[in-house]
Amino acid sequence: MAIKNKAINYRLPLCYEMSSAEVQQIKGVLAQLQRGDLVSDEQFDACLNAFTKRHTATHYTPCDVALEAAQFLCAEVGPGHRILDVGSGVGKFCLMGAALMEDVHFFGIEQRSALCTMADELADQSGLNNVSFLCGNAMNINFKDYTGFYLYNPFYEHLEPFSAIDETIDLDEEYYHIYCGYVRKQLQGMPKGTRVVTYFGGGEEIPLNYDLVKQLFHNDLKCWERR
Ligand SMILES: C[S@@+](CC[C@H](N)C(=O)[O-])C[C@H]1O[C@@H](n2cnc3c(N)ncnc32)[C@H](O)[C@@H]1O
């Protein structure tokens, strides 16, 4: 089956400039994290524009979940490590991880250009230099370029189209299986000790050579490690 939205760096000519209040907000939220203080989802949401804010409750990782996931992915790693969020949305997980772990670089790949634009603006304004976003399809990513992976059920919209953020993506159940199969194959070939965190989803992206080592948040957050 041909994947129609497969191009990497596909991006609408969108740009978005945060207001000075929103810039202060994202800087404040990340500084709070760096001091070791908790931040609330409402505080993060206050940095977002109207379009991206509409999806906070259902599509972006809650702050407490993001912190647990980043801590697990970075626990055994040091400088030079690269964590990839597959389907990064507005970049909430990556920004929070990057604020916490300054020696680790967080990358996000996101297919919806409006979300990439918001994520880019947040990254630019945050002052963090260890977070980057790519706009395109995760099918074009070579997982060997990264050392750890986060997935918040990115392909679910192909099973339940009513859950989709918008109508800019061709939805088809077959894509779900193609995308999960691609991720599974990429993860299968990663070195021993590679860590993956999934939030929601049935674990179809996880190959058999990974162990489930921890579950949190009513078992919705699953921490995996390559044998
Ligand atoms: C549930 S949201 C999670 C957002 C972010 N990871 C977070 O935790 O806040 C899933 C995201 O995956 C993106 N996505 C789905 N399929 C994708 C693909 N094949 N390539 C890139 N992004 C994809 C969607 O556009 C959506 O923004």
C-alpha cells in the first residue's frame, strides 16, 4: 500500500510567533522544572496557541507522566544520548525532558505541520539547546540515529478516526499496521539495553525481544528494555 503522506520536511508555510507573555510562561515553566519543582498541565497549556491548546486533554502527555518517562529513558544513559518522541505533537514530552536532562538531546518527529510549528517556536523561545523537532513521517526515520524512544500511541487515529487531531492526514486502518510494523522492525534491530516507553496503546510496536520492566499510571505507561 502506498503511503501518501510520507515526505519528510513536508511543512505548510506556517509560522507562529508567541506573545511576550507566552514566552515568559514557557521560560518560567522550564525554569521551574530545572529547579526540581513540579509543573501543572495548566501551566504548560498557557504557552500554547488556540489551535494546539484544543487538544491538550487528549493528545499531549501529562506533565507527571512525561517526567517519569524521561527519567526512565535517561536513567542509564549519559552525555551524547538521543531520545526520539515518535509523533511529538507540540513537543511537550521533549521540552520537559530537555529541561530536566541537559546532557541528553531530545528529538521529536511530527507529521502535522501546525504542531511542528508550535513545537519549533516553543523550542526557540525556551532557550534550551538540547531539543529539536523534525516535521515529517516517522516512516522516514532511521532509529539507529537515536538511543531511546517514547511513543504516546501515535498511530491510534488510524484505528479510531474520530480521535484524530484534524483532517490533514489520510486515515486508514492499514496504515496502523504498516506504521507499527515499521517501528517494531526498527526497534528489533537496536542494541541490547535500548529503552522504550509507551503511553497507552496495545504495545503492537514493541518487538518480542523487549522486556516489560515497569508499569505506572494504572499500567498506561509501560517501560521496556531490549534484552
Ligand atoms: C497522542 S499524540 C502525542 C504527542 C506527544 N508525543 C506528546 O506526548 O505530547 C500522537 C502524535 O503522533 C503524530 N503522528 C501520528 N502518526 C505519525 C507519523 N506516522 N509520523 C509522525 N507523526 C505521527 C500525530 O500527529 C500526533 O500529534
